[in-house]
Amino acid sequence: MISLISIGLLSGLFFSTTFILNRMMSLEGGHWLWSASLRYAFMILVLTGFISLFRGFNTIKGLVRLFLNNWEFWTLTGTIGFGGFYALICFSADHSPGWIIAATWQLTIIATLVVLVGFGRSFPKKVWLFSVIVFSGVLMINLSHAQMSSFKELFMGGFPVLIAAFCYPIGNQLVWEANNGNPSLPKIDDPLVENPFHKVLLLSWGSVPFWLILVAIVRPQLPSAGQIFNTFLVAIFSGVIATSLFLMARNKSSKPSELAAVDATQSSEVIFALIGEILILNAPLPNSLAIAGMCLVFIGLALFIRFQERDYKS
């Protein structure tokens, strides 16, 4: 269980670059839609080249065949888990600091439990208790910022993230369910899907129709060179490295409570994003309420680890 938590925390570190760089691009006047869509364009290019180099072009052909055989499924999961999730996150960056968005994003801890219950999973009461502890810490961080924000800023920055918090676990859980034989979903039992890089590429392909339709509707002004470069960095650090690490940890999970614990490690994004904004964007230091909230987040994670270790030994 320690290895699952460690992988999850490492993915949280790389995920935090999303919030920092998105906020930076927003402050520089870049349109949120380019920050979102270009990330996945770069991810597709990078992953295709990476997989072709290390796995061979036949692997790419196999993935294309796998995608086409179940294109409706991959389009659905890619649209929800990648498209809807990230478009809302980037939109929020126009209205709130990155570390506040990262804090609000931790609602995905509770959202994940709700999604898993919707798929017929159940949890010991302690798992819900630990999640509430983590969520309480996140809430305290948000309250520390609320004193300096208007209602509109809180709503426009927070409500889209709330929806995104459900989109991401729904998309990921649909893939997990299909890979584990859920009879109501297409059976995705190809060995290629076991590789997290392959899974990220399949989901990225599935999100393409969503991005094309959204760009056609919104018609944003062309991105600057700086926004293109920063989006490329987000694609590498968050889209490829962080997402692959996160899916790797989820794939290694064998029980619903382990899945919830891995998802809970993403709370570390708050701390990493805050540190990054202080060092890079000269964000103010958090007050005592925010610091207390961060402590609660890590207490909740520590309880997750302790509970899972006992559960594993028994």
C-alpha cells in the first residue's frame, strides 16, 4: 500500500504543474480553451512518438485497431474523463489562483466515493471518515481564501471545478470497469490496455471530437508562442507523466478502498501548487486557517495508509 501511495503522491507533484502554468497563462491573457485543447494535441504527438520508439509501430497499429473496435466507448470516456474535466479546470483558471483551484479539485475525493458507490462498490465506514477529514482540510483552505474574494470569483472559479471533480473519476472508472469485465460495458481485455501510457493515448484520442466541436463553437483567438510552450510543458508533466503514474497506481489497486486511497493522494496537489505559486508567481503566504487545513489533508492521508496496511495484513 505504501508503494501505491508513493506513486500517487508523485503523480500529485506533476499534476500540480497544471494549476500553476494554467494560472500563469491566464494572467498573460491566453484563452483557456487553447490551454486545454493544445495539451491533448501535444499529448497525442508525444505519446505516439514515445510508444512507436520504445514499443514499435505495430503497437500503435494495435492501439488504433483497439480504438476503432470500441470507438463509441473511448469517445465517451475520453470526452468525460479528459475533455470535460480539463476544459472546466482551465476555465476556472481565469477566475481563481491555481492553488485554490487545486484545493477545490480535492472534491474529487468525495466524488470518487460517490462514483464508486454508483458502480455498486461499498466501503468500510472508516474510508468515508478519512475522506471527510481530507475534505475538511480542503474546505478550510478555501475558507481562508474566501475572505479576500468576491462571490462571483468563488462561483466562477469553484463551480466548474466541482463538475470536473465528478468528470475525472467517472471517465477513469468506466475504463476500470470495462477492463474488469463489467457486463454492461464493452469488454476491454486486450493486454495493450494494461499499459498506462497506452490507456492515456486511447483516452486522448477519444477526447478529440470534443475539442474540435468546442473550438468550432467558441472560436478563440490564436494562442501566443508563450502559451503554446507552456501548454507543451503541461502536456509533458501533467498529461503524460502524472496521468500515467496515477493510472498505474489505480491499475495496481485490487479493492475499492485501495482505489479511493490512491485517489485521495491527489490532495497533495494543493501543497505542491501553493509552493509553486509562491516561488514562481509570488503568491502570498497562506494564513493559519489554510495551514491548519493542509495539516488535516496529510492527517487524512496518513490514516488512509495506516488503515490499508492493517487491512492488507489481515
